[in-house]
Amino acid sequence: MRTKTGHEANLRVEASTPATAEEAASLYRGTRQATGMASAGPVAGVGEEAEAFTKQSTPGFKYAEYMVHSRTGNLVVKVWLAVGGDSFTPTETLAARAVAILSATRSAVPVA
């Protein structure tokens, strides 16, 4: 995707349903360990476990990333949103959109 100003924008949504809640918890913990992003803390109201991460970089432009993931039962949902521009997109803006997408995805995928 590209922004109106021609900068890079990315959205990734993943929903995984391992066979058991224990396997889902392991997948959830693995994401936390492998993300390479700074913790933004827990996120309330979107699962038994949910947390967010952020990152800002300058690969020739300002690039702001936000990832939120949650686990409920055997369902793990991860949403990663990243937007480039002349200035960093505010974390609050990315968070609102990512959490809305996460919530919509959670409601669309059945939990065992």
C-alpha cells in the first residue's frame, strides 16, 4: 500500500487456531519474544491476553509501526500496521486502527 504522499504503508493480519489453548499460549509467548519491537504494554478488552508493541525508524523517511496481538482460548490474532511519511504517524492513531482490526478479526474467527 502507499499513502497519499507516496510513502510505504503495510498491514498484516494473522489469525491462528492451534489445536489447544496451551499451544496457542506458546504461540502468543513466541511472538512476544521474537518481535524486535518495544513493548507498549497490555491492551484491555481484546482477549484473555493481549499486548502491543511499537517501533519507529527512518529508512529514508519516517516509518512508524504498531503491532497488537491477543489470545483467547486457542485463537491467536496478530495485527501489524506500519505507515511511512514525512513525520511519524502518532502511535495513538495506529493503535486505534490496529485494535479495531484485531477486534473485528476476533469476532469473525471461531474459538474452540
